[in-house]
Amino acid sequence: MAIIGKTWFVLFFLSSIFSIVSSRKGPSSSNIDWWCNLTPHPKPCKHYTTQMNNHFKIKHRIEFREMLVQLALNQALTMQKEAHENSQQQNSSVHKTVHGDCLKLYENTIFHLNRTLEGLNNASKNCSPNDAQTWLTTSLTNIETCKSGALELNAQDFNFIMQANVTEMIRNILAINMHFLNHKTETEIEEGSLPNWFSVHERKLLQSKSPMKFNLVVAKDGSGQYKTVQAALNAAAKRKYKTRYVIHVKKGVYKENIEVAVHNDNIMLVGDGMQNTIITSSRSVQGGFTTYSSATAGIDGLHFIARDITFQNTAGPHKGQAVALRSASDLSVFYRCTISGYQDTLMAHAQRQFYRQCFIYGTVDFIFGNAAVVFQNCNIFARKPLDGQANMITAQGRGDPFQNTGISFHNCQIRAASDLKPVVDKYKTFLGRPWQQYSRVMVMKTFMDTLVSPLGWSPWGDTDFAQDTLYYGEYENYGPGSSTTNRVNWPGYHVITNPKEASKFTVAGLLAGPTWLAKTTVPFTSGL
């Protein structure tokens, strides 16, 4: 995990600019300097805009935003081309691993930039400012993940120059799009409702207690169409229409690494219970993988749902980073699932994710990433770490002040796992530490047992990194570890008393769907 620094004054600088220019109509003629000076990185903006069209007249912020997305897409395509050419020249296993990750991440970046551009240009306005901010945030996160993997495996000769260009261009769009996000029309949200990506059929699938109709069945004993989960996913990827596709994974231990590819949308995996259906592997960074590629399950396809399954990484505490589940599936749900590992168990990598009634086990940074993610009615279990280690429940990766991401725990339980209980006094457990400059975590209405340190939160190593730029909040928690009396006194730490502030981190506030369905019996709560 590489620390990406960013100066705090940019946020205030841009906020003041936005307040000034919001009352203006903009320049009457082409003035690239004027527009690019609104961004945190004006130099690449001016350079690539001038290359694109010297006589292009920008009259409105909407035009400027779309132009910036197109420029970022052009540079991302160049970045992908160069990476593909370089990958042909790499022979070492380390470089092959890094390049494999990066090519995939670059493809995903291009997918989301295209998605944003098409959405903004669409006359039906099917891309809200929040959608755009989410997809742009994901594009930026992908590039940073590529860089982190190269640093992890000491591939220091990896070409970061083009990455830096694309990164700065995406940061510019995030800053410009924030104006639209701040001025969006507020939508009333009903308590107990589900976001609009859930159809009536999908809600029934989640709550159903009666036998479902499955598109495919996976069974180790040969009683289904496939014996491995990946074989079923590969078959699903070939279907003509990407409507909801339900795969039943029967009881058994499936020793494999699975991938739900970026275009394999609307997959639902249904197990026979989290104790009965287990997908497991043991990849780790010490075993030669990046954190990203160590995942037992890697999910990229949109609208993914998992129910009644365990995702597990058995590498153990001595192998370092070893991911059980990595998800970058937008508008995804994990319901009654177990995610089990030690360091870096759950990589909530990007986009909007929801976890309900799940069990999550780990030690160091075991819930990390840069998604907008809500854990509701989940059980969080800290395990026994290595001697000399402390448990860090979260390491949130928000590296830009305009990214709309964060980790939220709502009505959860934070307890010691069975191996930690007998020695709980020998190891410290913290709610989180700042992996990136603008790390953001909220814990609300959650039970904290005695394992939680009175300080609550840990610094990053021996530094004061991000303590004035992060946002860590606690609201109406309870239990012996919930007292805020002796918590850290960082500028970015907050004891929340205002429910309006806490509501920003609910399903409605953090996942921020533009429209919501009416009340439903599905056990999801949108507000506090």
C-alpha cells in the first residue's frame, strides 16, 4: 500500500474558486487558460486541451467537463497501448504479474471513462453527478492500484510517467464535477427502501426462503452443469443478454480463484449457507502476487450479488497481504456472506457496495480500499495477529478530496474472534488507520467489545500522516469499547452528535442513488 500525498490547501482553494465562478457565465470566447486554472492541475489541462483543438470555444462548465473526460480517455488509451507494448518485453514473473494487473486495471479505467462520457452525452441524462464522480473515482483508484502493485513487488522500472498524466487529468474532472454534485437536486428517500438498481425480482431473490430457479448449478459431485465456480462464470459471460443470471453453488469446498470480469454483469452467486459453500485459496504477496491479484474472488462485473457463501484466504498471518474478496462491482450486494482471512481480508476496491448480515474476519487493515461501502448488521471479528502486530479493522484509501468514497459501519458488532479472545489483552485493536491522505470512516450505532483500544484509531506508523485531512467519525455506539473519552485528539476525528451529519454515511447518504424504491420487506435500512 503506497501512501499518496496531496496538499490540503487545494480543497479550500477550489472551493473558493467554485463559489466565485458559479455566479459567472464564463468567458465569452475560447480561453483555455481561464478554464484550466479552475482545476488543481492546470498544466496538463492546458497542454492536452491545446493539442486537441486550438480553436475550441468553451462556453459552459458542462462542455469543459465533457472535454476533460474525452482528454483523459485519450491519454488512458495511450497509457494502455504503451503498457501492452512493454508487457511483451517482460520475462520475469514479477513483471508479468504487475503488467497483468495493470493491463486489466487500465482496461477497467477506460471502461469507466467511456461509461462516464457516454452518460454525460446521453440525452436521457442517465448519468447523475454522483454516478460520474463514482466512475471517475474508480478510474483514478485503478491507476493507483497498478502503481501500488509495482511498488509491492519492487518493479521499480515500471513506467509511471503516463500514469501521472492520466491521474492529474482525472483529478481535474473530479474537481470540476464536484460543482454539479454540490448543486444536484435532493431526492427524498424513504426509510427501509432499496436503491433503484434492485428490481422487484431481485428483491425477491434476496429474501426468498423457497427454492429458486437457477440458470446454472455448480456441484463438486457432478450433479450440476459444472464442477467449478469459474467454469460457470465463464459460461455466463458468453450469454447474449446480460440480465440477472443466478448461479447456485452447492455445498462444498471449492479450492479455486474466481474472477467475475468487467463485462460479466448481473451475476448472482447463491450458496447453501456460509458454513456449507466455501470458495477458498491461499495466494499472498509473499507468495509472489500483488495484493490485488492475491484475491480468492475478484469481482468487477456490475450489479453483482452474493448470498450464503464464504470467501476465504488461508495464506495465514505469516504470509502478509492475502485477500479473500476483492470487489469493484458497482451497485453490488453481499448478503449473509463470510469473508475470512488475516491481513487485507476484504479489498472493497472501488464503486458502491453494500454488505448485510456478513461475517468478516481479519487482522491488519482487513477492510480496506476506496469504495463507497456500507456494512449493515454485520459481525466484524478481529483475529489473533502476529506477535508485535496490532489489529487495524480499516485502512480506507481515499486519496483525493473530491472522491465520494468511505467506509461506514451501521448497526454492526465488533468483537474478538475465538483465537483472540483468550489473549485479547495482549494485542491492541484499532478501528482504523489512514492509508491515504483523505481516509474516511464512520462507525455508528455499533457494538464495540473490550478489544477496541481506548484511543480508537491508530496513526500510520510513527507519523502524523493525514491526521488533519482524514475524516473519522463515531455516532451513538455502545459497548465496553465504545467510550470516546480517551479517543485520539486529531483534527480529523469527530464525535458525532448531529444525526444529519451521521446520515451522510447511511445507505442513502453514502451510496447516494438518485432515486429509490418504495418500502420493501427486504432487510435493508436506507437511513439511520
